[in-house]
Amino acid sequence: MSTAVLIAAVVGGGVLLIMRRLFPRQKAAQLLRYPADMMRGKTVIVTGANSGIGKAVAEELLKLQARVIMACRDQRSAEEAAQEMKKQTGQGQGAVVVKHLDLASLRSVRKFCAEIVEEESKIDVLINNAGVYQCPYTKTEDGFEMQLGVNHLGHFLLTHLLLDLLKTSAPSRVVVVSSKLYKYGHINFDDLNSENNYNKAFCYSQSKLANLLFTLELARRLEGTGVTVNALTPGIVRTRLGRHVHIPLLAKPLFYLASLAFFKSPLEGAQTPLYLSCSPEVDGVSGKCFANCEEEELMAKATDDQAAKRLWDISEKMVGLTH
């Protein structure tokens, strides 16, 4: 055995061992099976539907004959994804509409919502899926730290501006994609916009905790309206979400192979948002978090009613909402 092969074997084994420790093999996702026309006549908005989990869940909804509105920042990529989905699903399936939505711009969010309210008679499901992960320190168009701005504030305003239509469409659902990495964050009310210190991993965790607190407070406010809201943690999925994470060039092939072994596919990652969008098992269920299509027990900081209300009030001010 040559020295190069021996080194490659040792390095590869080391990478796989590290991956096994960091990412223990996840519970296999059981692919859901629903009647082919289950979502016929339903309109579903999916943010970030041009790739990853968003694209996978949009395609599955299309197969179930839903009318899917792909709300995406990159319109060209979304158009290409829409064409690909149409080819995959074939004739006689649902309809797909591509619309521009940049969650890093409150102006874009408002424009998108105004168009939806004008053009759509109802919304049956809103899936808040789009997100950014551990990006370098940047600010949104409105001056918010990017991860907080896109993952939380953009979706906060989006949902608020569509609430009246969701209520008139009841029973309707809001689905919020969070992450198990919420466990490593807290809401830094003293520096919510990370002006004094920026840690990209912490800021992602903070934004995902914000998703859960938003779900908690929104569910409380929606009691009796016929609109439910639930969150989910999809697990570790092979998507472009980690594009800002630096991996040494020589390690990339090994990392890719390890991801095939330890990460979920986008289709597997899409099963829980699909379940929360479609399943009659969660009719009337609200304010909960799910993983692998089962209710998940959250840490106390994600079920703190006072923190949820405080974050809601601050978020309203940040995005310019008035009572």
C-alpha cells in the first residue's frame, strides 16, 4: 500500500469518526403517503421553495394537487426549480406560481403580501421555510443582522401581513421551520441586533429560538380563529443552507461522502413540514413543535411565555408595525 493511499485511508477514517460523533445517525424518516388529491383546491405559500427542504415540500404538495406559490429571492433559480418540479410531477397535478420575495427587505415583504392579498382569494397553508445559516456579518436592507432579519423578522412581518387572509381562509395553518440548534442560543434582548458582538453560530441559534417563541405567542393570539401554527426541527439535511461554512478543499469530498451517510435527504427533511401542512392528525393542534412527525419536547427557554411576548413586542417595533 502506497503512502498516499495509507494517508487517505487514515484521514478518511478520521473524518468519518468525527462525523459519527458530531452527527449520530438520525432516525430514518418514513415517507408519508396521502391520497393523490388530498390538497386539491388548497393554496400553499412556501418561502425558499427553490432548493432544499422548501423545494422538496413544494414538489410533494404539487403531487397532492395543491396550488403552490413559491416565494423566493432568486427568481431565476425559482423558475428553473418550478420547471423541474413540473417535469417530475407530470400532468394532472397541482399548479405552481413563482413570486419574488426577499426576506432581507421589509419593502419586498410588504410588496409580496400586497400582491397576495390582491390576487389570492385564500391561503390554506403558509410555510415559513427560508433561512440563512452562519453567514459573515452583514445587515439586511433595513439594518438588521442578517440571520435575525431573514430567519425571524422577515417571516414575522410576512405572517402578520397575511393573517387576515389566513383567518378568512380558516381552517388554515402556519408552519415554521426552526432547528434543534435553538438549544445553543438565547434571546439577547440587550443586543438583539448583534451590534456589540457578532458570533455567527450564536446568532443562528438565537434566530431559531426566536422562531419557536414566535410560534408560541402567535398560537396564543390565534386561539379561536381557526388558524393553527406549529414549528418543526427537520434535523440535519443535505441542503445549500451550509454554504457559508468553510470546509477545507481537500476535506470536501470526504465531507460529501459522510453527509450521504449521516444527513437526511431533502425529501426526508420535508416530511415533517408536509405532515404539518396536510395531516388530519394535527387538525386543531397549535403552538407545538414537531420532529420526525411527532411532537417534540422543548427546553424551557423555548416555552417561556414572557420572553415570547417581549420578543413579539420588540419585533413589532423593529419591522414598523403599529396597533
